[in-house]
Amino acid sequence: MKRVLEQLSREIEDYYQDVDRCDLMPDFDRQSIRNHLRENYDFETPIPLEQLLHDVTRLMRHGNVQSSHPRYFGLYVPAARFTSVVADSLVALYNPQLGATTHSPAATEIEQFTLQFLASRLGMNPKTCSANYTTGGTEANLTAIITALTKMFPDHGDQGVRSLPSLPVMYVSEEAHHSFNRIASIAGLGSSAVRVISVNERFQLDMQQLEQQLRVDRDEGFAPFLVVGTAGTTSAGIIDPLQELADLCKDQHLWFHVDAAWGGAAILSPRLKKHLVGIEKADSITCDAHKWFSVSMGAGMFFCRHKDAVARAFSVRAPYLSKQDEDVMEPYDTTMQCSRRFIGLKVFMSIAELGTTGFAEMIEKQSRLADLLQKRLIEENWLVVTSSPFAVVCFTHERIKSGEISTKELLNRVYANRSVWISATRLKGSIPVLRACITNFRTKETDVHFLVTELNKAIESKLRNYD
Ligand SMILES: Cc1ncc(COP(=O)(O)O)c(C=O)c1O
């Protein structure tokens, strides 16, 4: 054990020291990884742990995109701070079962303490709201839809969708996360129950379109029940008009869910939290710690103002599930999970270690670097299509717009040096753009300049090919 621990701690230390020098892109293709696994692991012959550790760390270093690299300007995958590594090790070591408070009072109190702190920052009453950790944003969004159905249609819990006199429909913008389509199917509504509202020129949910669709649906006998406002869209970090959505939902008796999977972290920043105004009126909120909080996956969070509805939606009774007190909601009463990992330790330890000031500095720095990126792109004749206060920039180039180069070709050029990673997306489902997000506390100004240089090289080398 001692030797393995030394080996493991050396690996962790080396990685934290070397990550900016290691290859960002995988060295191995999938076929060679498959061959390696087939040749070395028959699952018959036991393998010493030291040897296993050596092989697995090699695969991790050379077989994956290194999203912890400071030049990973990628998806909403942060570099995990060291605190998360320590916390996740402790969780694996003690392996507490968080299904029931009787089993793990310390762990459940640590989780609730942290969630209540965040709930109050999000504008909910920590004493009366319900909050729990989820595997991620998708599960938190699913929890919101099931809870809203339970609250808005009292027969739904027992009788299901088939008992309802009219089909419930929900509203998301065309830039909302795709999870809602999947969730509508899982919830038995069917994906056609998701009304996709177009966005305005700032890529925010269009309020007029929403109101018009609500009128049409009511006239046609549907039962609108929920509107999603996104605080940090997946493609572009755009924030929907949360305040207006909250008012409309109040007037029309609709559940207001805010999907702040990425942007919710801004609530801890004195400079950025103004962009979330309106979130405090939400009936429920999704916020992922494993995104902008820089903790390791998976750590989603679900907050809901209506504790009673959460209890009705998820409460279960089984002879093998212990209950400390009939009036106390056990963790298994509030989530889809039964056996549950101690997800919240890394969130607790991260916030406690950094403090809210340190935390705010971390994300504000990333948002300032995104501003710098935007400025540099404009100086170099790139066309900035969207910029978000939440550290995401979507951009294009005349050559892309004219169809001379596709975003895919450009990305291949950028990836060729294996030293920087960005992604591409389509806004409004059809406008191709490149997307760079600063998700890493290690990223510095020099990395932003490096990205712009690589983009310039990529577009110029492509142009040379055309000459
Ligand atoms: C706005 C938004 N909501 C929900 C999700 C889903 O989160 P997860 O991947 O943790 O399930 C994402 C993922 O990027 C997201 O960007």
C-alpha cells in the first residue's frame, strides 16, 4: 500500500506540475487502445496494483483530451482543483452511503450545510427549500420536470400523464440544453411536448414568441405548465431574460425553472451576479458544481422552492429503508438516486478552502480572459458573433461565412499541433461558429494570445492551400 500510495501521490504531483507541458490531444487512437486492452487484460490473470496504476495513468495521460490543460478552451469541463482530488479520495476511502441520514449523518449534514448556503445566495429560503446533489445537470433538469408535473397536476404522481385532461407542454428556447427533449420522453410527455421558442438577435429566448405560443397552445387545449430560462446557454453562455420570464410565469401560473448549469456559479461573484437577476424568483434551479465551480465530475445540484412537491414526487416507503423521524425528509425522499455517493464533499471543501472571495476571483479572472480573447479576435479580423459575461466567445471569419472553409476543417488545422483545443457549434441550429470557453483556473493571458496565433495560422495555412 505504501509503495502504491507513493506512486499515486507522485503521479498527482507530476500531473499538477506538468499539465501545461503535456500533450493536449490523445496520442493513441481508439483502435490501438482497444488492442492494448485486449492484449493485456484477460481478466483471468491477476495484475499487481502498481503495474495497473502505471498502465492506467499512461492511458489517462496519453489517451484522452487533457481538459485540465490551460489551453483547453473547451466544453463546460473545468480543470478540477486539487481540493477535489483530495475530497474524491476521501469519499472513495470512507464510501459513506448517503441514501439515509441515519447511515451518514456527518456526510448528509456537510451536503445540506453547503447546499443551504448556496440556496440562500440563489435567493431561496434555505430553511424551507429542498436542495440535493445530482449526477449532473441532466438529472437536475429531470428532477425539475418531474417535480413541476407533480405540483402542477396533483393526480400526476399516482395516475401519471394518462390521467390528465389535456397534454402538459413546456417551453424552452432553441438554444436550451438538449436534455429537455430527452427528459420529456423519459417523463412520458413525449418530446413533442417541448415547445422550442426561437431566440432574438442576442440569442436570448424571444418573449413575444413565447407569449404567442402560450396563447396558441391554450387555444388548442394543451396545458402549459413550465418555462425554462437558461442562465448560460451551452453553445454561447447566453442568459435568457430571467426577470421577464419570472414575471410571465407568475402571471400565467407556470413553473419557472432556471437552468444555470454553467452560469449559476456567478452567484458567488460580486461582479457577475448582476447577470443572474431574476433567478431568485425561480421555482427550481439547476446549477452544476462540476462546471464553473472547478470541481471534478459529477456534481450537479438541484434547488427547489417547493419542498412539498419534491417530497410528493420522490418520497418512497420500503421496509429496508430506515427513517429517523417521520417528519424528516431523508435523502432518498428527495432524489432519483437511492444508494448515493458523497457528491458534496468536494463542493464543501472547495468553497471552504478558497472562500467566496477566492472563488469569485477565480471565475472573474476567467471572464476577464474571455473579454481579452474577444478583443484580440476583433483586432485580428475575426468576427465575434456572441460574447457572454460567463467566459464564452463564439466567433467566425469571413472565409467561414463565405463557405471557403468549414469550421470542421479549421478545427482540424487548429488541432494539428495538438497544443490547443476549442470546439465548434451552430447557433440557432444553423449558424456555424467556433466556440472558446475559459474553464480553467490555470489559463493565463499568454494562453489566450497563443490561441489567437494558432487560429490565425490555421486560417492562413488553409488560404495558402487554396492559392
Ligand atoms: C445549460 C446546460 N444545462 C444542462 C447541461 C447538462 O449537464 P450534464 O452534462 O452535467 O448532465 C449542460 C451541459 O453542458 C448545460 O450546458
